[in-house]
Amino acid sequence: MNTDSNRKEIVLSGIRSTGNLHLGNYYGALRKFVKIQDDFDCRFFIADLHALTTNPDPQELHANVKKILAEYLAAGIDPEKATIFIQSDVPEIAEMYLLLNMHVGIGELMRTTSFKDKARKALGLTAASDDDDEIEKQICGVETNRRVNAGLLTYPTLMAVDILIQKATKVPVGKDQLQHLELTRRFARRFNSFYNVDDFPEPYDFDFGGAPVKVPGLDGSGKMGKSEGNCIYLVDEPKALRKKVMRAVTDEGPQAPNSPMNEPVANLFSLLELTSTPEIVKQFRDAYADCSIRYGDLKKQLAEDILAVTTPIRERVNDILADEDYLRRVVAQGAEKARDAASKTLADVRRIMGIRKF
Ligand code: TRP
């Protein structure tokens, strides 16, 4: 298997350790990762250094890393097939981050959408599309005691290093991360051409084919997301999960046969389509069409179907979390493999940039 992996294309993806994984993470990422782990040289990591950009509580940071690790394993990522590692276990990443920053413009980082969003949040500004001047004024101003830390600005450099140090060419990411991937390609080209080398391949989003999976939240609009507070977590206990689903936003019900569906109800159907059988989905669609639907029944069904997906995962998470030795072994093995690749790249980068030993 190891000789094989030399020829397989390298896939890398990371997730920030900022809380439990939800159904959106599961259908949008995890489940797909499990499917590709045989065919690619997959490297999945927990981006705890990226999580530091929002200054988490130290106790929570470590607990979150552990939780996500257990959730990855419980969802079926196999440490014998894929490399699973913690970002901070690879100190080469931190060093190369410093080196790559010498080729990254402050301007291009400041224009990144995710930076502007996070800076706005850190400054307590309300979202407005064209308040760039205001953000810049406040960042540079001395009056405010709110701070936009430099780590937030250089977030894309760190992400580019995660990718480039592993020489990954396929990077499965959500839509919100595509701009970071674009920057990574730009940095790779820039490095290659500045030093006249061809060290870094340009990474692209992993194309899983088919339509993107839509995993909406329970609050009536938009996708499921940690910061939206509309999530169903893989480790939600049955009672809490049922309660969340029963409280999901709906409407007053179809007023005439074959009425169009409002977003909150369409969202529940989207979730049902992910977790239930086609027969059950059809049964509720028909009931909607002829106005006999009772949202309470729909929600009860949905909660049970979601639980059928999450219960085995939740139980495995609990078993895995109880087995510290196993977790330590997985992490050590992953770190070794990740460092193996990273140290080679870093050695080349140091040499190319002119850092030599006496
Ligand atoms: N920035 C990504 C996110 O918030 C996480 C991430 C960090 C990542 N480094 C990466 C994803 C490298 C893919 C590759 O979702």
C-alpha cells in the first residue's frame, strides 16, 4: 500500500478545530473523504493553528482537537489508509509560513473576503459590502481597543503552506474557501517564478462530480453552519436532537393543492432527502401537494432518520474518546507521515531561498 501511495495523487483537506462536526460537515466533506481514501493519497488534518486566529480558550482548543479527531475516525476515515494529523504537530508548517510570508502582499491579504468578514467581526462593525475604508481606518487607528490580529490577516498564507508543504494538488474545500485556494495557486506560481524553480504544483478544488450537496440549517434559511447556530451535531443526544428538529422553522402549511414551497419547508425536505428513503420522501411530498401534510409528522420522521445516521457515529465517538492510547497512536503515526513530506519540502524551500548551514 505504501509503494502505491507514491503514485496516487495527493489530496489534502483541513478543518479548523472550533467545535463539533455537524451534518453539513458530514455530507459536505467527511462522507466524501471516506469514499476517496482508497483511491488517493489522502491527508486530512485538524487546523488548530488556524483556530488560534480567533483566540479560543486554551482548554477548549485542546478538547476541540480531540473531539474532531474522534469524529473523523468515527465517521470512517481510516488511519491505515489516510494520513490524519494535527497541524501543530508539524512544526515545519510554522517555519515555512514565515518564509512564504516574505512573498505575500499585505494588500492582497487585506482584500480577501474572509479577512474582511473576520476583521469586521473583530471590530464589531456591521456587515456592509463597501466599508473597506472603515475597516482599514479602524485597523490602523489607535482609538479602538478592539484588535484585528496579524494571524487573521495571514490566515491565507498559513493555509497555502498547509497545501504546498504537502505538495497537494487536490484540495476539497467549501465555496467560502475557494478564494484561499486561488491565492495558494498565485503564491505557488510566484514562488516558482521568483526563484526560477518548479517546486510547487498548483492545487485545485477536488471535483466530486454531481451537484453540490445542500445541507440547510433548521432556522428557515441558509446552510447549516457553526456560526449560524442552526446545526445538528453528529454527537447530539437523541433527546436534544429530536427537540431541535421539532423546533425547526416552518410556515402555516400549504394553502392550496400544489402550492410552491417556502424555503423553511423546502429545507426540511432537503434534509429528509439526505437521510431518508425515496419512498418516505415521496410520501411527504405527496402529502404536501394535496395539503394533507402535518409538519409534526414530517419532523418526527426526519428526527428518526437523522438519528439512524448519527447514532452509530455518536457511539463510536464516545468509544474512541475513551481510548486515549488509540488516539495517541493515530496522532503520532499521522504526524510522522505528515512531517516526512513537510520536512523534505521545507529543506528545499530553505535551500532555494538561500538559507544554508555553515
Ligand atoms: N481554512 C479552512 C476552513 O476554514 C481550513 C483549512 C486550513 C484548510 N488549512 C487548509 C482546508 C488546507 C484545506 C486545505 O475551512
